[in-house]
Amino acid sequence: MIRPKEGILDPQGQAVERALPALGYDDVAHVHVGRLIELEVGGDERTVTARVEEMCERLLANPLIESYEVQAAGAAP
Amino acid sequence: MSEVAVNPGSGLPPGLLSQAEALGLKRSELDLICELLGREPNQLELAVFSLLWSEHCAYKHSKKLLRKLPTEGPRVLMGPGENAGAVDVGDGLAAVFKVESHNHPSAVEPFQGAATGVGGILRDVFAVGARPIAVLDSLRFGDPDTPRTRYLLERVVAGIAAYGNSVGVATVGGEIYFEPPYEQNCLVNAMCVGLARKDRLVRSAATGVGNLIVLLGARTGRDGIGGASVLASAELSEADHDKRPSVQIGDPLEENKLIECCLQLVDQELIAALQDLGAAGLASSTSEMASKGGVGLDLDVSKVPRREPGMEPFEVMISESQERMLCVVEPKRLDDVLSICARWETRATPIGTVTDNGRLRVFDGGEEVGDMPVPALVDECPLYDLEPAEPADRLRAFADPRAVLGHDSEPEESLRALLSSANVASRRWAFEQYDFLVGSRTVRRPEQADASVLRLMHAGIETERALAISIDGNGRRVACDPYIGTIEAVCECAANLSCVGAEPLGLTNCLNFGNPEKPHVAWQLTRAVEGMASACRALDVPVVGGNVSLYNEGPEGPIYPTPIVGMVGEVPDARRSPSSAFNGSREGSRPDLVALIGPFRPALAGSELEKLRGSVVPGLPPFDLRPVVEALAVVREAVRAGEVASAHDVSDGGLAACLAECVALGGVGAEIDLDPLVHRERIDLEAALFGEGPGGVVVSGPREALLALSNRAHRVGFLAIGTVRGPELRIAAGAATIALSVEEAGRLFHSGLPARLS
Amino acid sequence: MSARVGVVVFPGACDEEDALIAVNGTPGLEARYLPHGERDLKGADAVILPGGFSYGDYLRAGAIARFAPVMEAVIEFAREGGPVLGICNGFQVLCEAGLLPGALLVNESLKFVCRQVVVAVDSTATPFTSGCEPGEQLSVPVKHTTGRWFAPPKLADQVEAAGQVVLRYAADTNPNGSLRDVAGVANEDGNVFGLMPHAEHAVDELTGSTDGLRLFGSLARHLSAVTA
């Protein structure tokens, strides 16, 4: 999960935040739009997480403007 | 309708008939298919027939009518029937162009619908071996103040931008109209213009028994399965939300590579034929190629690269996955073809061979899963005669526009309302989202002149000359009078070319209409085509290609009948294409004169002003085409001679709106007196100010030049109506005076559209 | 003899031909393409990364192009002081590659914007602006969705202090919400320069303006001095 860093202007999030009240959702705040990247990586959970974090640092995210979070979804069926 | 012979004795299995009907085939058509095959079709064959015999592929309600259009001329290199039309533009170059609709897909999913509309029309152009250099879009939406219209407009424009900008082809112009009848059924027509070396134009006929059929580009998924028959020939209803999964998704990166790859294959003369995969996918592209070449094809669907597992052979045949092309290759050149494809990272897979048996045979590995005679697929679809009937009330089928202006509005108030109205206001909000510069050919950008002007430069051949392009149509006026309204659309397009000094070389059209099986729609369609034929003959412009989009109806009724006309013209000297705007830079010395050229006879019937007042009144006055054509020639010659500083044709909102645009865009005022027009035409003030009609062009230029021009223009109509000067637009007409500051004109014109969208 | 300028072509490039035309239209410069798979620069004296949507920009503008084989050679060339110009997508690639400070974010409007703008030359200490006057105003078009330059406050201050801001949008014409109206920045040595405005689309009166030639002309003069 990759999202704009805290404090960075997020016009996509703002656009969504402005649109929701028009549909009756008045109590929504702090909307941020990020993106979800799904990957299948072989290995045990700890090494996989470390490798995916490395991928985020190098390619998947831009650490200057984006934060990321890696979640292991368990072994592929 | 002329019924085809029905075979009453045929005991078709009930399942087959209901399947066929679900796919849009009539009982009589299914009987004919059985007769042509000599047996019942299997599922794959039924799917293929249903698509090839759909309105979209077979033009079964329009083919006979379209024969009325003139298609020949000395500059025509390729006419209707090829992937796109081509005209000779000199220096060994050809201009290739076509317009096509993507209306139903855009109504269902506006972003992807519009994006893939652009992708599809680009492929039609590079299928002929031409490099796409420009895209123009003609869009129609409902009332601009409804949330649905705002949503569709935002998403359609974003889709065009996303695809066109990423693929790297300039979107240089277009038009947008807002009218209630398009509320549920928006129109998205895209036109593409390309350039090719004349000696490298490619046709789509498959030739050479033993040659290979090679599939290029994206992998095949379940995109748009049934799209052509279900989406493109059924009226829209509530159930459309369920159709979303079958919408095609565009990939402009894939297309960007595919363009470069195909153009290199063409340039190195490695392929014998090229064809895009559009509606009905492989089914239609293979049959069309075989039909044109008079050959047969053996295809192995198991070789087609798939994006999804478990696809059935019939799904592979009719999938509308985007960014795919088909080419015919001699076996000895296959390795060269594959190596160029590898260089562009474009997938290339031989999937079949050309045969001499005139049949389209489909295999799944070793197993034959379909066998159809090619002529049966392409030529034997029954053509239907329309049953036109003029309705007693031409406009009854359409919702009235909402009144936003009183019937007794003062001229100044009317002009303000018009200038900021949805149909007249600046389209900057839209065109700034498009890359109109890529390619380094754009001489006149959107809104700078009446037509887009692109430098004629291709493959190392540089010229002084330019192409001018325009796309036009006004459904409301065609609804008022399909014959005159369509003639006006053709004249408007030609006038836009004249204003930049261009001579029309060829025309492409898209006929957007309702259900042709309804007599009044059949009448609209028939009269519109007759009008187009008359106008093309008068202007001596051949129709080199086009597209028909029928069944454009929502639950509340049909759209306005909307023929869209795209034209390409030739400008001898790119430096001499004037702006639409008045030029204030000579103010202080001797200010420019303003003149109205042409047999302009304005009337309020079907006008924007009447629309703002909540009514559409039929009764467009008939007019003579000859003087209009002559006036356009005079304007063209004046532009080419460098006599005029600006040229802008009178269109929506009449003369007052036209003048206000010249002022708003030029940033300089003008003093205008319309009494000469009032006297000449014996019309009232309101008609002079806001009346519409063909054959009027406002030009400005240095006094001496315009005086010289007046001698030549006298016979087609020339009225000196004012001077370019001052901080405001002042129009006097009899007792009425309008005064609008340059600043306010600019504000009204430029804020009209964004104000409605925020 | 003309100096050689390599124009890198990534899959999905759009303005590579425009860059080629602009360079070839500049006396003293001669352009040739450098395909993305090349591992050396074929003797180029300067390199241009042109505009477009490399690899579709599907992950993040410039993110994937930065790992193309040719980029190793470009990065090495830049580190050795070779002049490298990134226009639009090329600017995004140079930021992703860490050759330029900051990052480019989606425009505040969230929309693509194609418009003629005026930029002022803030620094003449680069091979691309050395022929310009400080403060000189240039009319050039922008066309992008992801052109809002951003750097965290500390980095932005450093960039300003080091004189690395090369171009700024004229007052009230910032088309994308870019921080401090930045339109183009250089690295500390000034040899790597990225800008959002399309200088290559401002080289002919017929198609708009010729102000872009001020940048290409500067490069030609710089290279003739260096290679003489």
C-alpha cells in the first residue's frame, strides 16, 4: 500500500473529500488516495517483507513523497 | 422492409433460434445463414455471423443510401471501403483520414469509451501505413447543468486526453454541443488525420496463397465480447450497468509501440496487407481481409496469445481487446517481421495462412471449430430498404430546451447570454487538457483560427504547405430540416477551411442517428444523406470514408439526427493562415476595416438565441449553394493573397456572437454598423444580430486591401460593416446599440464553460 | 563540426522527434537517437531525455525509465560533468534517478494542462542557460499532468540557496501548483538540468515562438567552447 506522505498536498484525496459530502457523507475527513500493488514473492514471511520493502525503496514508491506499508497476505494457494 | 425468403419447413432447434435472436439476428436471417452454410451454424459460426451481419459491420440499413454520396475525384487515392480514406497532397505525400463513433461505449463508461474511441480511429489510419498526426473530437452531451452531463463531459474529455496525450498524437481541435436529446445518449466521434508516403499506402486485402496471417500487439482477453452486437445495436436501458464488464480498456503505451512497429514494417515493405482489429475483433478483420483479396483463411485460435485462461474459441474470435493489428506476411519475410516487432517490444504471432478456397476456417489446435464461406459473411447479409416517412411534427420526438432567456430580452442581454452559453463559450477548459503540440506541426492551435492548421511535413519531406482540418455538425438544425441542416454542416466545415485559406480535398462523415427502422428516423437519415450529396457535389468534395452509428436512442427518445462532417484541406503557404481574432496591433496607425463577405441571409429559426428562449422552431430558409460556394472561394483567395488579417465564419449565435468572439480573442474592440445588412436582406434587427445561416464570413484587414477585395467580392456579397478599434465592441443596428467592453467579452466567453462545471 | 546530442528514446516517448527537430535546427548541434537498450552514449557530447510517457508512466512518472539500460551510461556521463537536459518526462526521470533534487507530483488541477506560459531565467550557471540574461523571460508551452515540483522545506531551501532553481513561472502563471513557482532545476554542478516547459516546442515562429532556441543556443555555445 503506497500513499502520499503525511503533509504532502494530495489533490486526489482532496477531490474525493469534496465529492463525498455531495453524496450525503458529511462526516468524512483526511481522505488520501494511494495505490495498492499486489505481488507474489516466494520465501518465508520475514525475508519476503524485507525484499518487498527494498522494492518499495528502489522502484515501487518514491520515498521523498510517498510512504508505504507492506502486508504479507499468507501463502499463495 | 423487403423480407428475405423464409423457409417455413425448416425445423430449427428452438435453442438455436432464441440464441440467434439474443444475438440480434432476425429469424429470416438465421434461415438464410442455414441456407448459405447448407446446415445449421455451430455456436462459433453463429457468433461470427451475428456480428458480421450486425448494423455496425454490414451497414444493412444504410449501405444502399450511402451509394448516393460522390466518392470520386482527381485527388482521391483511397475511397470508402478501405480502413481510411486517402487524398493526394503533393510532394509524394498522402493525407489519410477518417471519423468514427464510439457513442454507446462512452455512454456506458465514458473514460474508457472515449479513450478506446481515440485508439480505434488511430489504428484505422496507421493500418493504411500513415503516421497519425492529429485527432479531432466531436462531442454531444445533454443539458450542461445536469450532474450526468458534467460527469460524462469530465470523463469523456479525460479519456480522450489520457489516451491521445500518452500515445503522442496531437489533439488539435473539435467541437462540443449541449442539447437535451443527448442526455442519455452522448455522442463521441473521433477523427484522425495521418500522413503517408503515397507509394507506401497499404491496403487490407489478403493476398498470396500460403502467406502467413500474423497477429500483432496486445494479448486477447474477454474485452467487449458481444460489444459490437449488444452494445452497438441496442437501445440503451437500465440494464446497461450490467454491461460494464464487457467494456474495452485502452493501453496507449501498447498503441504507441504498435504505431512505430507497423510503420516500420510498412516502410521496409515487409508486409502484404495490414488491418486493424476493431468491432467484432478477429471475426470481422479476417473476413474483411479475405473478402477483399478474394481468398480464404485458415486460422488457429489456439495460437492467439491470451490474457485470461479458459477462453472458448468463439470468444477469441469476437473479442474486442484493443491495440491489436493483423498483417499478411510472405513466409520468407517472417523472420524480418518478427525481429522488427521484437525491437518495438510488440508481440507478433503467426495464427493462420491464406488459402485459395474462399472459406474462413477456424481451428482450435487440430480440431476444426468453424467453416464459413467468406462471401456469405461479408456480401450476403441482407440489405434493407428504409421506409422513410416525414413526420407531421419534425420536433415532437425531442424534449424542448430549457428557457434561460426571456422572449423580450434586449439585444445586449441576449448577446451576454449567448457569449457565455454552453454552446458558444470558449472550449479552452477542454482543449487545454489535450496535447495539441506534439509532432511540431501545429501552426494554428485550438481557438486561434476557424480550422486547425498543421504543417505538411513527413518522413524527411518538408514543405511550405499545410493541412487544414475541421469537424462540424449541428444536430438541432438538422432536426429542424435534415436536408438543409446537413448542407449547412458541410458548408460550415468548408467555410472553416476557407477562413485559413484551405481548399477542401476530401470529406469523411459519421452519421449519428436513431433507430432507422422507425419511419421518421429513416426520413431524417435519407434527407441528410441527400443533403450531404448535394453539398459535396456543389463544393466538388469527394466523400472518402466514414462511419454510421444508428440506434442512438435513450428511454426518453432518439438523439437529434447528427451527421458529423470532417474535412481536410490544403493550404499553399502555412505562414498565411490568419487568426479568427481581430488584430489590435495596427491600432493607432490606420485601424483595420471589418467586412462581411457572402450571401449571408440570417434567420432565427433553429438558432441558439431561440434555444436559449426555450424553443426550437423549424423552417430553416432554403438557400442557393452556388453563391455560397463562390463566396468561400473569394474568402480563400483573399486569405491566400494575404489581404486579410482575420477571418471568422458566422455560426452559432449569429453575427453578434461572431463579432464578440473576434473581439474577445483579439483583445481589441470594434465599431460595427449592421444597417447595410438589415437593408440588403430586409430583416429585423434581432435577425441581423443573432440570426444564423450559411454563407457569412467576417474578415478584417487593412483598408486598401479590403477595398481591393470589395471589387472582387461584390458579386458574392460584400458589406463594409465597421472598424477595429477602441476598448469595446459597439454594434449599431437601426435603433438598437450594443456596447460590450473587451474585458467583459473575454470574461463571458472564457468563463461560460468552467462556470457550469464547478 | 557540430557537437553531437543524443536524444534518448524510451518506449512510450512522444516528443523525441520534436527534440530531434529542435536540436537539428540549432546551428552547431546535431542530434541522433539513443534507444533505451543502448549501453553507451555513442560519443554524444550532450544528452536529452525528451518528453512523453515512458513505459506509459503507469507506475509513477519516470519511475521505470530510470532503470532502462541506457540510464546507467547517462548517470555516469552526468557524474563526469556531461550536460544532460531532461524535458518534462525527462525531468521526471532525472528526479527519479536522483540526479536532480525534488520530485514531480500530479498538478493541483489533477488535469493535463497544455498552455503557453512565461518563465523567467533564475540562473545562468548551466550550459543550457549560459547564453541567457538573468531574469530574461521566455515564452514556452507546458504540457503535462505530473509537473508540480516539490521538495521538503529543508531541501527546497538548500536548492534555492545553492542557486539550483534555473527557471520560474512568471507571477500568477504557475500552471500546476509547483512549489515556489519552480519550472526547472539543476544539480549542484549545473550540468544536469530538468524543466517542465517544452523548450523544443518553441523553436519556430510558425508554430508559436522561438524562445526555446535560447536554451539550445546556449548549449551549442557551451559545447563549441568545451570541444574547441
